[in-house]
Amino acid sequence: MKQPISIFFVPLAVLLLTSLSCQNNSTKEKLSTPTSGTVTIYSDESFKPVIDPLLSVFNALYPYATVSCNYQSETDAMNLFLKGKNSMIFATRKLTTAETDYFHSYQLFPAEIHFASDAIALIVHPNFTDSIISVTQIREILTGKISTWKQLGHLGSSDNIRLVFDNTGSGTVRFMIDSICHGEALSQNLSALKGNSEVIQYVSEHPNSIGVIGVGWISNGRDSTSRSFLGKIKVLRVSRSDRPTLADSYYPYQANLFPGLYPLLRPIYLINVEPHKGLASGMASFVCSDRGQRIILKTGILPAYETIRKVKIKE
């Protein structure tokens, strides 16, 4: 069921009053080593296609280790992280000064590592005749200045544009507010579902919709799920120009992320506050290792420490 976009942030003071010490993690986490024990990490749901392969390989390499991931909206995951429910989180932002000071008050010193970058992908129904959109047009749709396909330049249709997000509290929504709308309020006509896969399914069934998802869900050509999603939708090229053309519009593919050609690029951070070098720290080291970075490379997003090999693809 669609829900109207409504962003709210839990005040830090409330979190501090209701939180227990971050040192109150489970005994298993406290007694873990970098390659043994049990730990649950948290992540924005849009990173699931990237994090799952990392977990699968790490757990296979270390039979005495069990690392699992709880996927939620970034807002919910960060709130639980600040309450000390887990030691590590994957997010699209660093901690604020107030959040960092909070951890310091418990003698915990967060390690914030930019280990990869992904992109926001805009998807439409496969029957959609156009393939390009500008950042300005995206901003005007998000803020309600453009609400119909006719206003967007499709003269044959006066239908309303249905723009859907993955979740009201996701990092995708926050990115659009901060980086595209520059803090301007989102239109009340936007909607949110319950995850990226639901957005893909919705767009595949509604010709007048635009979906906003993390590109990891459609970027891995080796993954059967990713290929099946691509068969249901069409990915838009995005341009920084106010009058976009095919020449200055780019798909959110790896070769366009590396040189910064695609406009909707965002960082992914690993934030670890484990008080000792336990299993969360072992997972963090693996993610940043050569092997972990090569796994990220294969998912189709941009690793922070791995060289990208450019390959010309016939379109």
C-alpha cells in the first residue's frame, strides 16, 4: 500500500534519554573475535543487493562467524544504532557532531569509512517512449512544480505523474531532499512503498509512474534477480543540462559513476563503534579488503578502493 512521503527525525535528546549505553550490546558480540562469534549489523534496505554477497562470502570463509544484516529504512536503522542495539551500520551519511559526541560520552570512537558509492536510479514503465530526464526536471517533480506528463514535455498525455520511493525514512529520500531539492519540502503527492523491490513491481504495473530506487537492485548483470527486474522496467538517463540530449545524459552504470558523469551519485559509509576488535571489526576490514572491494565491483556499483576497468558496451 502506498503511503504519502512524510519525513520526521527523532530528536537526538529523545534518543539520549531513552537509550541505554551502547556498551549494552549482546554478550556474543562482546566476546567475538574478528573471525568468530555472532553479530547483527544494520543497513538501509537499498544496499541489500550489495551487502548480501559480502555477508555470504565472509560467513563462508570463517565457519565460526555468523554475520547477519537487519535491513530497514536509514532513519530507523540509525535510530537503533544510536540506542546501542548494534555495533555497525551501513548508511549514506556520516554521523552528525551531536551523534559523535554522544558516542564519545561512552568512550566509544566511531570509525566512519567511505567504502563504496552507488547511485539513485529513476525507472519507468517499459512502454515509456522517452529515455532522458534532467536534474532540474527531477527537482520540479519532487517539489510539485511539475505534476503531469504534459508539463514534462509529453504532449500526448495530461495524466498525473506518480512518483514512488522505497520508504519514507530511506537514505534515498534524504538524498533527494538534501542534494536535489536543497532542503525544499517535497510535494505531498509523492508516495512511498515498503522497499525497492515493491517500487520496481509497482512501476512495472503502472505506466504513469516513476520509481526512485538504489541502483544496486538493477546493476548486477550476473544476478538473476537483477536481470528479472530489468526485464520489467526501463531505466532513465539523467542529465545535468536543463535541456537534456542523449549526448549529455547518462545511465547509472558503473562506467558512468567512476568519472562522475551520472549526476545522482552518493557515498556509502560503514560506521563501526565496536568497543573492541570483534566480529563487526572483522567484517569492516573484509569489506575494505581487496576481496571485499572486488565483490562490490561485481555488484555493479563503485568500490572505493578497486580500479574500474572501462569496457565499451554495445547499446
